[in-house]
Amino acid sequence: MHAANLTQQYPLKAYDAIQLAIGLAVNKVCQSQAVQLAFVSSDRQLLAAARAEGLVVEDPHDHL
């Protein structure tokens, strides 16, 4: 998915959409190698969008 499409689907800033688009692309590669990707961010909106796109997410603030 392209970052521009993500900004239309979710309330993301452009650079957050780019980060998510890269995460989605890397996740495809990881899945083909049977590797689990964790998308890490402290931005709640970005995590919600990543979760909605099917990524496993982690917020580093949850581990303090």
C-alpha cells in the first residue's frame, strides 16, 4: 500500500504514513521468511492504523 492511500484511510501525518507503508512492505518480506515483525511506535494513532492493517504492534511506553 502506498503512503498516500494510508493518509486517506487513517488520520496520519505524511511521515507517519511513510513509516507505516515501509512497515507493511517489510512485514510482507518477513512473512515470506516466517519471521514475526513488531511495529514499534509511541504514537497512538499510528499504532491504531498499523493494528488495523494487521501488524503486530508494540508501544515502548507499555514496557516502562
